[in-house]
Amino acid sequence: MNLDGGRPHPAAPELLRQLRRGEIGRRDFLRAASWLGVSGASAAAAVGLSACAPVQAPISKDTVRFVCAVQQMTDPALTTWIEASNLFRNCLEFLVEVDADNICRPFLAKSWRPSEDLKTWDFELRDGVRWSNGDAFTTQDVAFNINRWIAPNSKSVNRTAFAALTGIEVTGPLTFRLHLNRPVCSLPEQLYAFTCPMLHRDFERKGADWPKNPIGTGPFSLTDFQVGRQASFRRRDGYWGAPPTLAQIDYIDLGTDISTHVAALAAGQVDILYRVSVAELDLVHRLPQARLIRQQAAQTVVMRMQHDQKPYDDLRVRRAVQLAADNAQMLRLAYRGYGVVGENHHVAPFQPDYAALPAFKRDVAQARHLLAEAGHADGVELKLTLGNTQGRFEQDTAQVLQQNLAEAGIRLKLNVLPASEFWSVWDKTPFGLTYWAHRPLGVMALDLAYRSTSSWNESRFNEPKFDAGLDTAMGLIDPVARSKAMAGLEQILQDQAVMVQPYWAEKFTAVSPRVRNYRAHPSDYFRMDRVWLADA
């Protein structure tokens, strides 16, 4: 096999053999081939697929009105809300793109190639890309961004996400090399995290406040930014790529009540909603002015317990909580069955690195027995803190858990905070319900949430065997071998009763029937450059 006209990565031929033997599917092959820097066209040709022609869309004078929170933002690398990233991604672009099919593809980076041990990655940038101020986009910009992500004083979550990255070596105006101290197969996907847009190399020198100096390489220019009200973007002349189909995008902040968003769509006042919750589904179904869009995603809520806080420092208590929880009932009652039951290890069955474990069984009698062993024969009182950050379904889920735990003698009090207050304590509360967004790979979620050194390790889980196993899994390109390694990690998280992870929630949104070529994305990363409006 000769992919992309040169010597293939040593792992590529084995991937093709696994596909032909039926050990992996076509999508897994395409995804793994993309990690190795094989172009989508070459990988598709290797499996007998033809590349799909891009949708030909009209260049219009249309303005799309998009309901989305307009949040305070200065440094995109410090962003904590995905909504904010969907605004700046109209102007700021990424080295790679993970598409709606969960496959990583080149973007500002034309190509990349890892070493056989996955510790060295060589990248080549696309030629001819220019910033909106006329400067050429070069490896100077890439080096500026990556060095500030991994700097010792960095406050960005990127410092944790790229903890294995020891430095960047600029090898030319359009080429660079990344050096890692351990193999990381998910490096390309991590470069599409919403905190990883490419900022101009003078970002800090010019004030480090992007809305005030919105230089970007993207197809739109920021023209208006009013926190809590609206933000507007206009088509940019001189964009390096195909011109966007829309003339303007107006993001309108209508608050947190999604029913208000749906009413605005029904009245023809807006065209696209950022999100619809399960509570509004029946209403959307009844509206002729709305088209519902659904998307499977590895998004979830996690009720995790901090291992250094009493009584959760006792495995028997954590295990009792987990055994008393009825995950299937929480999915059915709190999310109306729209999703997949969770298995208390934060890896989804539809993620490519998932490993199937024996079915987890609820056991209230065993939960009572463990509580008695732990000195709580008369039961125990616990408090769960949550913030309904994604909607009322979070509280509904907690209320079902409350009823489940009561059967085992666990008296659960719910501490419901406003969303803004919750995010200030989400990683400090001993027992908390937290929303976790989709990640393309299970290993990425585990690295962020459960590695002992991660800044997002809200459970304070610290297990050297888990960290070592995670290093092993992240060093494997072979999907079959990595799934086997993941089985051990999933089992550790179950056995240590780190969390109750009840279900994987399906995503919903709604658009006007006029909206064309708008795709739901499992990470809620929306590209608007190919969207257009049909005639009314």
C-alpha cells in the first residue's frame, strides 16, 4: 500500500489488514489513518470509497440569526464555555478539524506525520493563509500559541491537555515538529479542542483581549460584540479559502430559558438555536416553523465523589452509592430514554476506543451491606451539589438518584445552585453532578477527568496504575490493541467507584426550515461558512 505517494507510516498497512479481516470498520480505519497523517482522499481510496464532492452553495446577501449565549471573553485559550468558541471560530481557525463524523482532518495544517513511537510529530502548514490584517500565517504563530499553552504559568486547561508536550521545534516557515515525553495517539484531535484556536503572534503584545483586536484567519470578521446581548460577524474579503455563503451572522443572547428560544424560532425572529433540551422536544415537534436535528454524542452527566473527603474516602460508601443507582431508570425518567445507559466509567459504546465489560448490575442489598460494614448500619446522609448548567434534566436526574439511594438507606439532599454559582465550585464540592461535553475519543475524557495530575480531575482520583495504563492506551494506534488497554482502565474506574455515570445523552437542536447545510456536531462545534438560507 502506498498512501499519499510516499512511504506509509509503519502502522498503516496493519490497519488496512485489520479492515480487510473485518476486525475494524471503515470509519475506525479512516479515523486511525487520519492520526497517521494519511489524507482523507487517500484513506478513502484505500478502502474503495470515492471522495464526496463538496456541496455547492450560493454566495448570498443573507444574514442568519443564531440564538447563543454571548459571554465575556478576552483570551480564547482560557475559554470555559463552548458557546464562546462558536463565536470566535468564525474568525479564528484551528490546525485541524474534527468533523461531525468524528474524523480528524487537516485544516490550517496541510498534513502531519508522527514517528513510529508517537513521540515526535512533524507538521506542514497550508501555504497562502493570511491573517485579516494582511500578515502571513506561519510557524511563528503556531510556536507562539503552543509555547503559551504549555508555559509553567499558563492558566489554560491546555497546559493539562498537552502535559506530554515538551516543546515545539520550528523547522521552516511552514513546517514544525512537536516533541512529547510519552506517546499520545490523540494529539491531532486535541488540537481541535475549543481552547486551541490559532491566535496572532502579537496577541499578547497588542493587549491580549481578542474582541477588542479581533485578528483572525477565518472567513468572517467580528463587527459587534456586546456581552449578554449580541455579536455580529461579516463576510471577510480576502479570505484564503472559499468565500463563505452567508454575508452576516448575528448571534443573539436570549437568556437561559430555552422555551423562549423556541418561541423566537416559532415567530420567525431567529433561524438557528444553539440547543434544545429534552423538555422542549414535544413543542418543537408541533411547530411547522422548526426542524428538529438530533445527534448522538459522548456527552454525559457525572455524579462523582471526591476521594479525599469524608465519607467518600471510604470505597465501601462510594461503592454503595454506585450499586444503589439505577442508571437505566435515570435515562428513562430524566431524559425520556433519548440516549444510551452509562456504565460508570465515562467511555461511550460508540467511541472508537470503547471496550465492552460485563454488564454492571444494580444491587441494593449489597449496597446496604457495604454501608453497614463502613459503620452506617442506620444509613448515611449525603449532599449532591448541581447547577442545571445544561437544563432541568440535570436536576431530574439527581431526583431519580435520590429515590434510588433511599432504597439503600442513603438520604440524599440536593443542593441546587444557579449555573453561574455552580461553575465556581464544580471541582470543589465533595459530591457533585457535572456535565461533561463530547470528546472524540474516550481516552481524551479519561486523560482530562481522571489522570492524577489533571487540573480538571474533580474527583481527585489518584491511582498510579490508572495513570500508567492511560499512558499505554494513548500510545497505541492499533484500534484493537487500544480497546483491550481501555478495558483495564474502565474496570479500574468501576472498581474504585469513582462516579455514577448514568447515561450518554443525545443532542438536540432546531432550525428554521429555510436553513441549509447546517449539521449538528457531537462537540457543538458549528462551522457556519457553508450554511445558507433557502428562499422563503
